[in-house]
Amino acid sequence: MFEPESCTYTYLLGDRESREAVLIDPVLETAPRDAQLVKELGLRLLYAVNTHCHADHLTGSGLLRSLLPGCRSVISRLSGARADVHIEDGDAIRFGRFALETRASPGHTPGCVTFVLNDHSMAFTGDALLIRGCGRTDFQQGCAKTLYHSVHEKIFTLPGDCLIYPAHDYHGLTVSTVEEERTLNPRLTLSCEEFVKVMDNLNLPKPRQIGKWLGAWTPRSEGGGTGGLRLLGLREEGPGDQDPWV
């Protein structure tokens, strides 16, 4: 699904047999749309998963928890955000016969992760790797050198035919492959030193919606809730462990 203001893609994955599902990178304004689709398809949404804290929109995971009882919010522990479930590198999010492997891919933000389907047929790269591009590194504690190594070590090591699904696209593109980006991405085919120079001199404007959310967005503004569950190493959070989310 697409949210046009922030050019965000939200992905719904479901297991046909168990009807269990996960939703990746929901947006607040389109959470009702996403909840309606889940209901229409007869799915049970287990998790609303965030690849990272987005600066250009607010997550829809908190609203989805209200619209779809039983749904839990998920985000990296390194994001500093509060959520039902905090994940780290190597953790798995299971739904039916499937699982999403968590691969830490910091650089755009410290808490960025890439979710890889357990058969390595598709990867949901957030803002770490975009189609013929990558996320900016000039705010949110970004680091160009870290991002370069994240992409090369955690994403480009996947099979070449692995499908790449980014969190955003600004040119109407929807999907790429590891091999395409490994050979054609104009930034990430550079050396690390050249990449850092390019990223340090992009001089990009602020995201279109960051002014709208500037008063609300903090590194702790994604996710929501307390408690949690254990799932292949997922940690439980107790009350008072972190500041409340907004």
C-alpha cells in the first residue's frame, strides 16, 4: 500500500493457512485503510512492525493496536522508542509458517533494521536501501560510513534474485532486486570513501512533512504499549523501562 504525502510503502504479509499476518511500516493516516484490508482478507494481524523511526511521518502501529485487538507494535531496541516488542539483530518475527529475520542495518538511523523473509526471497529494507538510492544520513544520528557497511554486509550478501522492497520511493518504482542494486545503485557501487563524500554533500531539503510532525516526533515517538512477548530471543519490556511514546 502507498501513502502519497510521505511516499511511504506499507507491506502486508499473511499466511494463507493460519491467517496470521504482519504489517511493515504503517502510516498513521492510512492505518484505518490497512485495518480494513486485514479484516477483508480474513487475517489476524499479530504485529505492526517498524523498520525504524521515520522523521517524515508518524507510525500507524499505535492506532492499529486499537483498531485490531491482539496486534502488537514492534521496533528495534536501538531506536530508543517504546513498543510492545523490541527486536535486535538476529531476532525472528513469526507468522504462521513464515518468519521475518531481523538484520540490523543502521546508518540512516541507529535503529534501522531490514526484515528478510525466512526463505530469503524478499527483503524489506526500510530507508537503508532504496531503489537506486539510499536513506539520507544528515540527521537522526545518521552515519554514511555505517550505512555503507550495513548495506554491503547485511543486504548485498543476500541472493541476487532476492526482491528488495523499500520503505519509500519518490519516482514511482515499486520493487528491485539485490543484484540490481548491487550493480546499478549509483551511490552504493562507489567505494566507501566516495560514498561518504557524496552523502556528506547532498544538501537535501528537510522531508516534506517534518515540519508537521516536528513538535511531536522524537526518537521515542514510534511504537507503543508495554509488556511484550518472548519469540526467538525477543525481550520483554516492563513498565517504566522507557519514557512513554506519543
